[in-house]
Amino acid sequence: MSFCKFSTEFIASSKTEIDNIFINDYLPFAQPAFSIVYIYGLYLCNSNSFDNELSNFAKTLNMSEEDVIGAFEYWEEQGLVKILRTQTLQVTYIPLKNVLTANKLYKPDKYEIFNQQANDIFAGKRAISKHEYQEYYDFLERYHFEQEALLMIMKYCVETKKSAVGYNYILTVAKNWANEGITSTKQVEDRLKSFEDKDSNLNEIFSVLSIKRNPYVEERSLLNKWLNDYGFNLDVILHICKKAKKKSLMSFEKIDAILTRYYEMKLFSIMEIDSFEKEKSDLYSLAKEINKTIGLYYENLEGIVENYILKWINMGFDKELLLEIALYCFKTSIRTLEGMDKTINKLFKLGILSLQAFHQYINNVLQEDSKIKNVLSKLNIERNVNYIDRANFNIWKDNWQISDELIEYATTLAKGKDNPIKYLSKVLSDWHEKGIKTVEDAKKTSPVNNNSSNKSNFTGRSYSREELNALFQTIDEIDV
């Protein structure tokens, strides 16, 4: 008898954990009774039950002992348990993380027909090793792939390549299809039929590229992607192939890279693509000028053109305006393309898409800066206006609706304080809360106490170039 053990109540109130691998990869494909047997057995493993015997197991689940053993034989074939057929039958559960890397045991007759048909496919070409068969079995079990479906893929690969292709190639094709949800014989038939339907398309492409052989499976899959997933029509694909051939880019992989780039750039018609290629040299020159203006240098401009320049042009910004914005960014210490992109997004939201509108916007900013500079001067603060000043001024003027006269009067109260800007903002906030709108009403109120003993942070600190860059790059998030 055990010295220590769990009580029946403790066992009943505890939990039996089920690995997600079982729920995702095994439970959906097993008979319900098999899953019940597995889970109940898992429970008994954790409960240390003295009733842990086959007869009691079968009785509890209202099953025959033969059905219970049959269920565990299924799980043994899946690699999840191991049955020890000693004098007393024992079932050992295997950690699922080990199952994924271990070779499983299969009934000899389960793949007998598969083995014969696979051997016929490679007859006269090469022999199939025991390891290769094991790889096929593991794939079929892991992906719940139908045997006849895999045989169809094997035959198609061999006939297409006209050679004894390796099993890695076959399984790569099969896994790609399985990941697309193609696992049944009917689905594989439909995919191969779609390949046949597109044979005329492939013949045209091969003719353009001067390729004289049968198409490979992966080439058929790429064409399927270009037509169905990307949405290009055959005329566009042939147009790209003709241009690629002139540049000696005749492999399907290189053409796929070109089409993928156009797809990501949302260029789908011949006119759009040709227009982009025609303007590309101008776009590259513009990218170089913008980089030079804001103090950058990139040897490879392709990513900049695709990620920034083309985007800005499509938003409606012309070359002249973009260069003017770049100069503005340089003068305000915005020295990155990301910072310039934020500035352009801000201008776009404000509807500023012409040079005239941009100049008007800058004039407005300068006029506002002039007013702020005047406030700083009255507080005896001699420095340039920064984004914090602009944010404060926008709050005072736009949110609190405080007049220039009232702000000017408040500066006379804040002048000489330890932290004049902080005190000025506190005074204006107090007047805003009290609804004071005129200098006359302000003079009737008691002055705000200045409890701060700290010295001004705005006159004694020097900022590094990196800090200034970081501050100015956030201007679009603050003063919109």
C-alpha cells in the first residue's frame, strides 16, 4: 500500500492536460471512440488509480476489451503510445514532442498496395529505399494525405521531369499542396486538371522564353499563382516575359520575382507597368536629389523609389514640391526618409498638395513662430522656437481660445519666475477654467501661486544633435 497518495476527492478536482498537438493534428482525424480511449487513458496515467486495469477500463467506457485494444493499436500506429504485450497488457504514453521526430510503426499491410504502385512508377528508373518509404508514410500520416493522391503526384513529377526525381522533390510539391488544403485524390485531380487547362498558356510562355521542354510542376504552380493569386492576365505575363528575355532573365523564378514586385506595388496592367518603368529613371534621379537635400546617401535606390518616392508621387506630390519639402525637413533637422514621410503624411492630411499651398502653410508657421518668439523674448528667453513651444501655443490659441492681448499680459506676470513658461501656462490654464477672456477681467483675479522651486529647464540645458533629431521627427504627431 502506498505511503502517500491522492484522495479520491483530490483526483476528481484536479486536471488532466491534453497537448495542443493532439487536439490539432490527431483528434480531428481519429474515430471519436479512439479519442475517448486516448483521453481516458491519459487521465488514468495521472490519477494513480488502483482500478487501472483493462477490464475496468473497458467497463467504464462501455466498450469491449477488444475495442479498447484496437483503439490503442491505432494510437500505437500513430506513434502516441507503445503497447507492451507481456503477461499483463500495458500501454505506455509517449510525449508528443517525441512523436514528431520519431519513426512510427505501421501495420505491414497498410501500405502494401501503395508500395507496389510507387515501385511501378519508378520501375526501370531507380529503386525506392526503406528510408524513402518511411518518409512517404510519415508524410501521409502527418498531413492526413490520401495514398492515391500522393501516387498521382509522384507519377506526375516523374513524367514531367522525364527522370527518376528524388523523394525530396516529390514531398516538397506534396507539402506545398497540402498546406493549400489539397490532400484528397479529388483535389489533386482538380489541380492537375487545372494544369492541363493552362497548358496552352504555358506553351505561349515557353515559346516567348525559347524553352523547349515540358513544364515542371513548380512552373505550373507559379503560373497558377500569377493568374489566380496575383490576378495578372496572360497578356501582362507574356509582356513581362518578353522584356525579361531581352535582359536574359529567362527563369521562372526571376520572372516570379518581377511579377511579385509589381503585385506588391499594385501595378497590374501593361500601361501601369510600362509607365512606371519609363518614369523609373526620373524617379531614381528624384530619389538621389531628395537624399542629397536632407543629407543622405544610398548606393541602392530601388527600395527608396518603391517604398517612398513612388508612394509620394501616387499621393499627388510632384517633383518640385517634394524637393521643397526635403529642404524644409533639412532646415528643421528632419534628416531621415522616415521623418520626411511623416511630414508628407501630415501635409497630405491637411490637403497641402501644391507648392503654393505649401508656401502658405510655411508662412503661417513662420507667422506663428514670430508670435511665439515675441512671447519668449518678453520672458527673457533667448533661443529658437521649438515644437514644444508650438504645441503650447496651439493649445492656448486653438483649444483655450485665448487672445494675443491676454497672452501678452500673462507674460508680464510670468517674467522673472523660476520657470516662466511653466508659470505662464499655469496662469492661462487658470483663466481658461474661470472663463476669463479679457485683460480687464484678468486683472481682477488673484495671481497664481508659483510653488515651483525648480530652475527653468528651457534656458540651462543643451540638447545633442541626436535629441534634436528625435524631437523634430515627432513634430507631425504634435502640431497637426
